[in-house]
Amino acid sequence: MNIEQIIWVAGLLEGEGSFSYRKSNSVRVSCGMTDKDVLERIQEYVGGSITAQSYKQKEHHKDVWLWYVDGEKAVDLIKKLY
């Protein structure tokens, strides 16, 4: 990632992201939102996976998507952002 991409990822994750330590002794960085295109951009920069977190319950609801990266990739990302 170049410096502009690092800044963009840091800003997104500061506002919308989550940094967690899981019971399986694994680190996870994640971000959930309805704007899949934003998550596809972070996936382009960092890698990781995007999954449907929940499906809309009513017609006017939007689908919610989750981007995440686990393990060493998550640790490497945290080090880059720090």
C-alpha cells in the first residue's frame, strides 16, 4: 500500500472498523457496512474476505456486508497503520 491508501484505510477503520482478539488466539480486523463498494476498495488494498453479514428484512433495508482479515495479515495491517 502507498501512503494515500494507508491513510484512507486508517480513516475508514477508525470510524467503522473493529480490531479484536478471538478465542482461537487469532487477531481480526473487520469492517461492516451497507456500502459494498467501499469494502471492495479496502479488499483491493489489503486483501481479506467480504461476506454477507445479514440480509435485508424489509424491502427498504439494505444488505449489510462484512470485510475482514485474520491472523498474521491482520497483525501486519495493524503494524502498517500504527
